[in-house]
Amino acid sequence: MSLVNLFDAALALPAAWRSRLLGEIGTASVKLLRMDGTPVVEEAHGTPEILVVLDGRLELVVHGTPVTVGTGEMYQVPAGVRHAVAPGSRGTLLIVEVPQEA
């Protein structure tokens, strides 16, 4: 695998909130996206997600509770848990999706 500058890759994304698959490790997918301050409606995924803020700040609402994830911090969203992105989230987000074993 070649070297990837995550910040350059995020800047090259065509639009905010559209993730790019960077690679896979076993069954886990590693994705990158750029946050631009706009909110994202509540959603839930069939797999757990690990959200790593590389720079900036992610403002989540999980089960109605606000959660701020800052630069260098990580938050794990379990599979099936509804969560939304509140207005004001900006920066670069690395997402690791880990399918649960059957």
C-alpha cells in the first residue's frame, strides 16, 4: 500500500459528508470524510463505527445526549444506535466500520 496523507485526501474529496474508502483491514473498512458545519440527520448502521477526529470537532447527538468529539479523540457508536451530527461539526473525520461476527 502506498503512503496516504489524510489531510490532502480529505481536501481532495468532491464534497463534505461523502466518505472515501481508504482501505480495508480484515473485515473493517477505513473511510475518510470532510465535515463542513452542516448537520446530518439521525441514522443507525448495522455495524459498529469508530469515529476519530483528526482535526476540528464532531458534534454528535446520541440517544438525545450531546457528545463532543475533539481533535485527537475517538468515539465508538455501537451497531444499531441512532445518532445524528449537530450543526457546527468541522474538520477531518476518520471512520472505521467493523462488521460484527455472525
